[in-house]
Amino acid sequence: MRLDSRTAIYCHELLHKKYAPNSFPGLTPDEPDPVVEEFKSLGFSHENRAIDALEAVNPTIIKIKQSKNFDQMELDTVKALLDPNALIIAGGYIANIAEQELAKAFGIPFTPTERSSRPDLIIKVGLRSDGRTAWAPVDIKSHKAIESSKSNFIFSSPISNILPVQESREEGRLDYNDLHQLAHYTRHFQALGIDGDDLWVGIIGRDLDNCVWSRIGDVVTGSGRAQESFLSEYDQQYAAARDVVRLSIVENADISKKSGVMPINSSGKMGCTVCKYKSTCLKEMEAFDGGHGHVTLLARVTPRVVATHFPQIQSINELITETPLNDAMITARIRARVHQTEVPELLDPSTPFELPEADIEIDIDLENSMEALRELELDEPIGVDRLYLYGYGIHDRTVNTDWKSAVIDTFSDYSNTEEGEFEVMSKMWNKLQEEIKRAESVGNTIKIFHYSPHEYTWWKKYANRFVGRAGVPTLGELEIFKANYLVDLYPLAQKYAFPAKSYSIKDLAPLAKFDWSVEMAGGANSLFKYKAAIDKDLDESTRKQAREWLDAYNRDDVKATFAVRNYMRTLAL
């Protein structure tokens, strides 16, 4: 049994299914999600760019040849670790063979660790107190490397002089999931006797010019009296995961034994959205407690919420029948009731629900190239995220109260250039300013609706990226625009509990009896349609079809915003 660097953050059910497949008759992994695969590909490309950048300024880097011959990779890694001239090792692999070879080289007893480690980089950081070379694990990630933290510190070094520099100390913490992987490597290095006394770990993130370092032994989590060592927290999580694996291996050999692991619904980088067993687990969660379902099926009832506020409750039905013990449980109980009745309810009935109205109502929606990754709650990979399409719908309610009479149109540019992005956003900005001026000149009120903060974020990007160009608003002008005219429907929707699995507009629109007209509507397909639309190696007909699909998809997104807004208005009546 060899456990990899993500073991501690893997869902226990994933480990259960991975190591006890015999306990799940007919278990079939889902087909690979093309968006997730694309994301992995972009991540690998980023890693290669980072290693190329390192090699350009550190010619002594040793690159381990990547192949399916893992035994040879381990031997090559050991050779590099024992090379007195080695400074940086890229693509190293440490498991059983490497452990044996290192024990032999150091003249110490060989004790298997159960771990396997594949840090992107292994960097020499000095000498240990026993005279051996000290090494530190460094991973390459395509996301932002640093999280805000008042209790922790990071240290930045340029890749041209990549060793950790303590004089560069500033507040912050490495990404939580990244820390788990680095903790795994650290414990493995400690067991092998190749760790450094300072326990340095590092991340090269989106910024390929720098490596962000942390002394992982100093990292703390929590606050106040609840604060504890991150390594201690990791050790507990790893031990729990290791126990699940051990029980699962036993269960796989004897299916009469049951580990008692139950699937839970979670999100994020390591959550259900990217898991190959999500379809199987969903069926199990829906069948839980005689078909009442598991509590994490409810929107916003995450595993962390359950563990923190009502760990004794697992069934949706129990949420309804048990006496609420705290505010979180009361809110979850409303969600559970709505799940069963399929009738939306206000989460706080004491506060009247109000959705702004105006004579002229405009709904807007944009499309950007990495939208699919945002929908899947994945980090945006390194690279350019282009806004290429902006749609709008103008509804004059002084003429016709039926929202379906709205005039819908789009602005688009498929040049995949910064100038093309500017043209789309400037046209949209000018259009909105014209409509505001036109409405107010005749005494009409006007509001502009969108769904999620994503829209306003792009307006700020526009103001910052093209500052000084004619017609581009300042950040101050944007704030006035936001305060007077913009209405984000997303926080308003969250005042309700809906019979839907999330607050995504894709999940709420069917409640408003709206469905997309294009096939395979969603961010995943839009990513690939966009790639086809800009691919000059494809024939013009194929590119045109892709652009037409994207235009229709965006128009439907605008219509969906109309539909959800009006649906919520009917609830408030």
C-alpha cells in the first residue's frame, strides 16, 4: 500500500471505492470530464513553462525522465539526491525502491513508510545537523499561491536564486490544499532522513518569476484557543484517511466486512465536481435513509457545516423531525423542508423580500474563455482569460409587462486579443450609458440586472486594464454606476431556499420554466466551442457554427436571467 500526497484531503468515500471496489458491484467510473482534462493539460503546460524558466537560470537542474518505468524513475531520483553537485531535481519520484536505496546509502535500517511522493521539484536547502544534504519539496501550481493570514508568514525568492530568503518575510499562508501535499512530502522526507531542520516547503504559482516559501512546522490553523499546528491537523487527517484505506483493503478481500463510509456531497478543487465516482455516489446519497437522502444534498449544507453545527444528523428527514439546536440547523431545516415539498421558502420570514423594479429593465450576461472552470469551482489556470461575448436584453415595462417582449442582442469578438476584448466591453458600456440617458431623459427609471459578482468583477478589470482610454470609466465612476443602476440577483436568490441543488442559474432557471435552446448548454461546452471559434486551423464553416452556438447560448443566458428574476418576483407576491 502506497498513499500519495492527496490522501489526507481525499474524500473518504473516494478512498473507499478506490481500495474496496469489490464492495460495489457494477462500480463504473464516470467518463472523464473534458473540462477537467483540459484543466489538467493547462496545469501540465504551466509546470513545463516553470521548469523551462528554472532551467534558463539554473543550468544545473536535473530532470528525471518521465516514463511508465517507475522503478527507473525512483533509481534516477536517488542518484540525483546523492549527487553532491545537484541543486534542483525536477520530476522526482520516491516510493519503495527509493526508500530502500536511500536506507542502504545512509547505512540505516529500511522501514517502509506507506507513502509515495512526486513533488514537482526537490531543492537542496543546505545541510542537516547530521551532515546529510537537506532537501525541500516544491510544487508548481497554476493558481494563486498565497492566502491571507495574520498568523502565518511566507518568504519569496526569485527563481534565479531560488533558496528561501528569511529577510523577505511577509504575512500570508500557502494555499490550504497545497499545504496538505507539501505536508505529505515533508513527513516522507523526515522518515527518509533527507529533510531540513527548518522544514522549508515552497510553491511556484502563477508568477513564474518567484518561489513562495513557508516553514511548514510554523504554520498554524484556526484562531484563539482553537489554534493548532497545521502539521498536527494534517497528521490527524492523514491517519484517518490511512485507516479508511486499511479497512477498505480488508473489506475488498472480504466483502462481508463493511467500513461504514458514507458518501457526502462536497465542492471545490478536491470535491465531487471533479471526482470520477460522482454519479455512483449521488445515487447512494439519494437512496440514503430509505430514500430521504443525505443532508449534504441540500444547497449550502456542506460537510463542514454538518460537522460544525449538527454532526449527529445525516438524513434530510432527521433535519425536519429533530428539534433545531442552533441557527445553522434552523436554516438547514428550512432547506430540508423545501427539498421535500418543492415549495420555495424565505430563509428569514421576518424580513420582507424586495426585488427592485424599474420602468426599463436590462439584463446582461457575459462569456469569458475560462468560465467553465469557474462553474466547476476549479482555479483559473495560468494564461489569458478573454471576455469575448456580451449579451443584453432590454425590457420596456411602460409598453409591455411581459418580459418575453424584451429586445435581446449581443456584442462579440473572436480575435482572442486584448483589443477585441476592449471592443466588446466598450460597446457594452456605451450601450448601457445610452440606455440610461434615454430612459432618464423622459423620466423613466432604469435598472440593470445580472447574476453573480462575476459581472462587476469584469467591469473593474476593464477599468483597470484600459485606464486612460477614451470612454473607459474610472473605478469611481463604476462605483456610482453600481450603486445607482446595477442589481446583482445572486445575493437576492440566496434569501430563499429553493428545491435545487445549488444557487447556480443553471439550477434555478428550470424552476422558472426556462430551458436553454442549444444542445449541451453549459460552461464546459462553451469552453470547447470558444476554442473552435478562434482556431484558425479549422475551416470557416466549423468556426462559424461554434460562434453561432456561443451567440445563442449567451442569448439564452440573458433570457434565463429574465426568467429567474421574474420567478422570484412571483414568489414575493
